[in-house]
Amino acid sequence: MSTKGHLTGIETFFDKDEVIVTKTCLKGSITYANRTFLRISEYDENEIIGRQHNLIRHPDMPRCVFKLLWARLQAQHEIFAYVVNRSKLGNHYWVLAHVTPSLNSERKVVGFHSSRRVPERAPLEGTIIPLYHDLRQREQQEADPKRGVEASSDMLQAIIQNKGVSYDQFIFSL
Ligand SMILES: Cc1cc2nc3c(=O)[nH]c(=O)nc-3n(C[C@H](O)[C@H](O)[C@H](O)COP(=O)(O)O)c2cc1C
């Protein structure tokens, strides 16, 4: 895709009564996207079904957030996370995502599901954007990306531990 990597710096918004939904297979390939996702991400359905979800990854997202997301999903837990995504045309949009494993009737994980709402502006601007900026900066200080994600994961954990709360408590305290 010729637009890959390009960023406009323009933030786009969706309504408070809308939910952006996608589902993935166990490996993170998109199997379903609702109309709101297609509109805000500026992709046609046939461009995204079967593609890895990192298609919409924004470079400002710290890797440690996705590491935590996958660790929680692999342990059959849900996670709430603030995420900034990149649209096909290089615009960006912030969400508060709730990501869960999808279980079949035998309680076997068959895929994953993400529902995203409009985040509150105050926690986003007051806490999340500066936090993610610092986490990204920490990651980029390491030449080895693996070492980078370990360093930013340690940093995130230390910040949360200092507050004497869990990750979930931290997110819901914002
Ligand atoms: C259900 C589900 C939804 C996801 N939604 C997003 C998303 O909206 N944006 C995003 O960047 N990554 C999302 N991811 C995480 C991606 O799979 C991936 O881990 C992330 O984009 C980092 O990719 P990278 O490690 O290749 O850089 C989602 C994963 C799952 C399972």
C-alpha cells in the first residue's frame, strides 16, 4: 500500500455512542470489522480481512502496551488499553479499547475481540499521551528492539507500582 508509513498529524474523531469493533483469529489476523471501524480507519473491508492488526499500528504506540495486551489475552484475561491508531490515509484516532479472548462452548479460545469507545480527553492528555511519549522514548534508547520493549515494560511496571496499584486499577483511576 503506497500510503504505508505516511502520517498527516490530523486527528479524527468518532461519536460517543459509537463502538469500533474488530475480531481476529488466534494469530491476530482480522476476521471481522464493523462499519465504524471501516469508516474511521479509512479501509475497505476487502483490504483488511485476513490482514494482521498491526496494519493500523501508529508509531507513537509503545511496544510494551501490545506486549501486555498479548500476555493478558494468552492468559485468557481481558484488557482495557488506550490506543492511538493510524488510518489508511495517515490520520490518527484515539480509543479506549476493551480486548477479550473469544471462547467456544468448550471454553477453548478461538480468537479475540476488541470493542473501542471514545476516550475521555482529560486522562488522555493529562496522563496517557505524556506516559506513552516517555515509554516510546525509553524503547528508542535501546538499539535492540527486544531490549527496548523490556526496558519500557519495566518502566511502565515501576510507574504503576509506585502508585501502589495494578494496571487495571491504574487505567480505571484515570
Ligand atoms: C482483537 C485485537 C485487536 C487489536 N487491535 C489493535 C489496534 O486497534 N491497533 C493496534 O495497533 N494493534 C492492535 N492489536 C495488536 C496487534 O495485533 C499488534 O500486536 C500491534 O499492532 C503491534 O504490532 P507489532 O508488534 O507488529 O508492531 C490488536 C490485537 C488483537 C488481538
